[in-house]
Amino acid sequence: MLDAIHKHCLEKGDRYLASYTGSNIGNVLLGIGQIGEAIRFLENAIKEARASHNDWVRITAKKVLAYAYYLKGENNRAA
């Protein structure tokens, strides 16, 4: 469902809401152990959030991204 909403937002050019859904997809993927895919979605969500001035998503996605890099063993990137 999140993926469909994310694609719809991108098609409509709503990067603000797309950043929310992308961040949530990243959180879900991280929760099921798909760290690489989670990182990809979180990084894209941060870009979309920055472009649309969605600071809340940008900040929270960066925190989750840091945790994902920590789980992956990339402590320098996590910091």
C-alpha cells in the first residue's frame, strides 16, 4: 500500500508527501531486516524531504538512516 501511495505521489509531483511514504517504507524494510533496501528508500526520502522543505521527515529519516548504517556495520557513515 505504501509503495502505491509513494508512486502516486511521485507521479503527481507531490514530493512533500512522497518523502513521508518513502521514509515509512524505509522504516518497514529496516524492521524486516532488509537494510540495503531500507537505506535506498531512506536516502531518497531525505532528498525528497529536502527538496520539498519537509524538515520533520528529513530529520527523522536521517536518524533512522544512521541506525541502518550502524546495523550494517558502517559506523563512520552512521555518525
